[in-house]
Amino acid sequence: MTDFLPILYRELIIYKKRLFKLSYVLSALISPLIYLAVFGFGLGENLTVTGTNYITFLLPGLIAMTSMTNSYIWIANGLNIDRLYFKTFQLLVQAPIKPIAILMGIITAGIIRGLFASSLIISVGLLCCTSFSPNGIFWLGLLLNCFMFSTLGVIIGMITKSHEETAIYSNFLMVPMAFFSGTFFPLEKLPFFVKPLIYALPLTYSTILIRKSQWDRVTLLSLFITIGFSLMFLFLALRLIKNYRE
């Protein structure tokens, strides 16, 4: 039950060395703050989206994007480097630790990283936007988003054969998802011919969930689809670690 804790402790020790560096905090903040300044404060109260001002609409999308990026990128890059360059992952899988414990330790560390980066944007949102009020659905969606993309980070970290290949996945998967999953604009405004692609992206549903203020049919559907993506990624990541061990 607690077999994953040593793996988590190792990841947190590595993370702690970066956490107290100003460069890390700024790297987690800079992109969302630029988007918030340009789109949010630039348009501010002058634009109404789905019955609310634009900055209130934008903040949950930025938080979803930030949690996705930070949960995914540290896991994908770190696992790729540990596996191909430092060779420490090989030692880890040869230790008497169950693959599920290895996986859950890595994923939990990714969730913590995603939540920390998100908390910075949440703090800014609470300070500058009085109408921004996170509720229970928001926190559930944020936690699931961190879990889902931490697990996807494990998959990418396991299948890539170089650090450059990890960057390619980020550019062709993460970047489009960040811009076309309802982060900056309502999905209803999209042309009908791109909607099937948008609704195939996992971030779309967690963004809907994070933005919802009450339970309804769309909220439940988004919750179930997000859980479905998470379980699918978890199964694939576990298979990759088991196969790597064999």
C-alpha cells in the first residue's frame, strides 16, 4: 500500500532542489501571466463570454493549461533522461518494487508539481479577480487533470528514444491542446468541422470540468470522460513499465 512512498520521496528530493530557485517559480508563472496580461487584462471587463467577463472565463482555462503542462513536462523529460542518459530508471525497475508502486510514485510527484504551479496562478486570480471563486468541482477537475497528464507524461517518457523526441511530442501534442481545448475561447464558437478533433482531446473535458460551477449533464459527462482517459493512460503506462522490466 505504501510501496510507492520511497519513489515519491526520491522525486520530491529532486523537486525540492528546483522548488526554491527563483527561475523555477518564474518559469511556472511566466507563460500563464503573459496570457493573462495580454488576453485577460487587455480585454478585461470589455468582453463578455458565456455570461461573464472574459478574465473570469479565462482564469480556469489557464489553470487547466498550467496544471497540464507542469504535470506532464517534468515527468516526460525526467523519465526520458533517467532512462536514456543517467540509467537510474534501469536500477529502479530491477529493485524489488512492484511496477504499480513505481508508477504511482512518479505520478504522485507529477500531481504535486502540477498543483504547485496551479496554486501560483490561482493566487494571482484570487488577488486580481473578485468574481473568481473555485468550488468543489474545480478542485476535483484540477486533481484529475494533474493525474491524467502525469500518467501521459510517463507514457511519453517511456516510449521516446531521445530528449529531442520528447520535445517533438510536446510541440505536436501539448501545444495544440493548450490552445484548442477551450482555454481561450468557448468551444461553441468553433467551426463544426474542427469540433470532432477538439472533442477528442483529453484537456477539453478537464477544462470543461474545471470551469463548471454546478453539477449537470455536461459536468457528469466531462467527469466520466476525464476518468476514462486517466484509466486508459494508467493502463498503458503500467504495461510499458512492466514490459520494460521484463
